Amino acid sequence: MPLLQPEQQDDVIKAEARYAKPDGHGFMLTNGTGTGKTYSGLGVIKRFARQGKDNILILAPSQGILDGWIAAGADLGLTINRLDSATTAGKGIVATTYANFRDNRHLGDRDWDLITADESHQLAQNQAGDETGSLNALRALTYHPDRLHARARMQLRELADEIDARQAEIKALSASDDQRSWAAAEKKSAELAPKLKELTTKTDAAVAAMKAKPRGKVLFLSATPFPYVKTVDYGQGYLFHYQGEKNPGGYNQPDPRGAFFMQHFGYRMHTGKLTEPEAGVNSEVMEREFHEWLKREGSLSGRALTVDKDYDRKFVLVDDAIGNRIDQALDFLREAEDGRYSDIYDLVYKQFDYLARMRLLEAIKAQHAIPIIREHHALGRKVVVFHDYNEGGGLNPF
């Protein structure tokens, strides 16, 4: 009796069809909660392993979720090794958290056949779609053309660390009011020059070699993959590709990313900047069409849970005044001309970190979910609430 249900087998077939395309570097499953995305993902992994491609990395937000992957992998005869240390790339199929992933430069020592990103929305976490450390690492480790230098720096980490330490020392000496310190800084700068040239030469050689290597494949798993429109950026180079010149000439001419957002999400160029759609643009329709476009392209597949019960799966989508004002304030600090508020933005962003923002969002959604829950209770129904974090300490909304 097969371990995978027909629907899960179909997920594997769709992933393989995508990877067989010349530009099919990524595939996304947006299946709902309870549909067995983990087993679908393991089915893809099993197929890679059977072909002798066992340089496979599984990413998840927490150790608990990794436990589930390891146990389920055993059901399919897969040995998955937990990678807890940031000083090794492990062997065979390995699984680690996003926290270890973004800090582990030793992962650059292996050519990855497949990286499976569970809860892939972790790769892009804010409204601006800013690149996270995890996304930078994913691009580097899969030979994404935009991050080949980052991959080279992983491999040349000892030399890079030595240079960073020396540069920090020079910077500290240069900040002193003592002329002897300035002289020492100049001397150390001259001594450092050959090392900088060595790093540049080795980096250029490494990047040239990487361009000849095949891209690693990525499998994204998330029921809610893009929290904000701009977070679709993390799919660039995997699920789709920005087309066109990187720096087109002419005022109000969009770059490839801008042209993509204008085509799919109704954005516009205004005073030389990419701006959000005007009031008359139906953004929800365009976002749904973007989802359908990805499905037609064969880079995305999604389905809901099929059960013989009165089942309805809702996401609490909240246009909340407080949340919007917080987003607007962060945008104001980040986008101010000449970066005049950049220090304040960095301080606020550091204190109001990802976990804090997600907890606030969960609290806002919890408040808006209460009337929906009460309506179902009044009809005699049972309600299950899924949320992102299950922690103690009284800080979480549920």
C-alpha cells in the first residue's frame, strides 16, 4: 500500500515536471493545513534520493517541526540527519532551522541538489519585502545569479573573517584623536591591501566557476506564502523571472522588478519611484490572477483539505487601522530622502523584531477572529484555530 495518497503523488509529479524545465529552479505547494504537505515534500525528496541526489537540505522554523520531518522521513525509508551546529554542513539529507541556516557558512561547502523550505513565508517577513538573512543564504546556496559573490564569501570565510577583523581594527584606530593611532591605521591599511587583492582575485575565480554549475532546486511549502505583495520577491529566480534590463535609461522607466509589479499588481511609476496602485485598481483581483498565473506556469500548486465533514477553511484577513499605521510609520522612516531617518529605522526595526511583529499581527487577528468563532459556536459547530506561535509566558494572543 503506497504511503502517499493520490493527491500527494500528484504533487510530486507536478514538482518533477517543473524541475524538468530549463528555468524550473523552484516549485511551490500552497496546500492547506491537513493536506499532508510534509509527505508531499518527502515524496519529492525521495525521488531525488533515488536518483543519487542526496545533497538535500530541509528548512523549518522550529526544532519541533523538524522532529516531524525526521519521523515522517523514516516512514518513507529516508534517513534525515538533524543539523544543530553552525560549523558543519553535515552529510546526506540534513534538516535544520532557519536560524542555523542563515548563520551557517559551512553549508557553502556542499553543492545542494534540493533545498526544501517549510513555512517558506519565513524567507520574506515584512511589507517592504526586504531580503532576510535566510533568503540571502538560500539564493547563495542554490547558485542564484544575484548571490554568487555571497556564496564565494561563504567558501572563503577564513580569509574574509581575517580581513573583516583587520578592517574593524583600522576603523577603531582612525576614529581616535591620537595622531599615532592615525599613523598606525595607515600602516595597517597598507599591510591589508595585498589581502584585499587576494580576496578579490579568489572571489572572481570562484564566481566564474559557479556560473558553469547547475542551479540547485528549491521546494517551497506554505499555506500562506506571500504575506504582502512585495514578499513575492523571494520567488524571483525560482517560480518566475524578472525580465529586461537591470538599469534601463529614461525617467520613470521601470527596472525589471518594477515592470513585473506594474504588470501583475497594478503598480505605477511616479516621480521616478515605483509606487502602489491607485485607488481605482482592484488589487485583490490582480493578486488572485497572479496566483492563477503561477499555476498556469506550472510553478505553483495548491489544494484544500478534502474531508466528509462540513469543512470551511478561512484565513482571517485584517485591514486593521493600528497595523496599517505601524506599517506606514516604518515605511516613512525607511524611505525618507537621503536616509535621514535610517538610524532611527534601524533602531526601531531591531527592537520591534520579527517575532514581536508577528505576535502583534496574531493578536490583531485574534481579536477579529472572535466574532467569527462565536457565529460558528451559535450554529453548534466546532472551531479549530491555527496560529504561528505556541509559547508560554503570557505574551501570545491565544
